[in-house]
Amino acid sequence: RFSASAAGKYLVHSSVRVIQTGAEIEAALEIRLNGFGLLGGFASRDVPTANYDPTIEVMTVVSLAVNDYVEIFAKHNGGSARNFYDKFIIVTKLSN
């Protein structure tokens, strides 16, 4: 989670990897504003049945007010045996 200490335009970049255990699944990554508003950052990916850990990335530019926050939400339909790893969010202020 990132909270803006100053208003401005920000570049938000996020990435996750999903552990694949051999069955085909779908995984998705979202960037949300203040806990609920989707920021236009959304990626979904079908994961093949091969043992392959795909990376899903999302990037968007957003205007934030002081105390606005952005978070990432990742999900998959592969059951509880899979987890996400290599998760990150990078936020860079572009302008006021």
C-alpha cells in the first residue's frame, strides 16, 4: 500500500508471480484507489498446464490527492494450493 503525502500525478507499477503446480488456471492483478476504485490497472492471464510461474504486471498513471492510497489485489482460481510471490508495487511521482 502506498499513501500519497503530496497531491500530484503518479506512475503506479505492480507485478506478481503465481506458483503454478500443473493445472490450468486464470490469475489477475488489479490496482485500486482508496480500497475500492479500480484505477484502470488490470491484467488477467490464462496460465498453461505446464509447470510455469507466470508474471503479471500492471502500470497506470493516476492523479492522487493528499492521503489517497493505492493498493494491489491479486487473485487466481487455482485453489488454496497456489500462492503469489515476487509481489511489488512501485509508485513514482511524475508532477504536481
